[in-house]
Amino acid sequence: MIHKIGQVMLYVENQDQAVRFWEDKVGFSILSIEENGQGMKWVEMAPTKDAETSIIIHDKEIIAKMSPEVNLGTPSLLFFSDDVEKLRQDLVAKNVKVGEIVDMPSGKVFNFADDGGQYFAVMEKR
């Protein structure tokens, strides 16, 4: 039986740029870098070394050639934070495009875009 989400695949136009974004601007750590010896490389990243779920940064063009049936769209990811206001300020200071904080019944939320223009959301749960 499935008991948790282990990894989320992000397919990006510029793998190195995406890794720098998640590491330098969002504060994720690189957990591993793997290569298959045939030109395919993927980078596993997470907010902490012991996170239960990680993201895998893949080169979109390579995946499209290897598996044309795969949906290469950006998943709609919602991250959790203990302090969305501070996180938003940190991202603004790092020139990340961010939306306004919106107060929802389940908590405060805002969105941000990576350097490739993909949007993600962050929520501080009540």
C-alpha cells in the first residue's frame, strides 16, 4: 500500500538554473545528483536533509525524448512554512517574483515563481 509521497518530478528547461534557484533562493539542499551514463542527469533536492518528500529536477527535453507520453507540465505544489511573511520577505530580497499574501480559511498563502516562470505556493497553516 502507498503510505506517503516520496518524490515529485519537476521537468525544467534549464536544469542548472533550476537547481541554483531552489538551492540559493529557496534554501533547499541537494540530496543527490545521479547520472545514467547516457546523458540523463537528475538532482534530488529537499528543504531539509531528513524531509519525507523531495523534488527531482529533470531536464525536460531529455525526458520528452525518452518518454514522450510523460506529462511534462509543472505540478501544482503547495509547500508549508511556519512563517510565510518572513519567507516572502526573504524571497523578495532575492529578487524572486512573489504574489501577495492571501488569508484563506486554512491559513495564509502566497505564490512565487522560479526563474523559469513556473509558479508554486506556500501556506502557513492555522
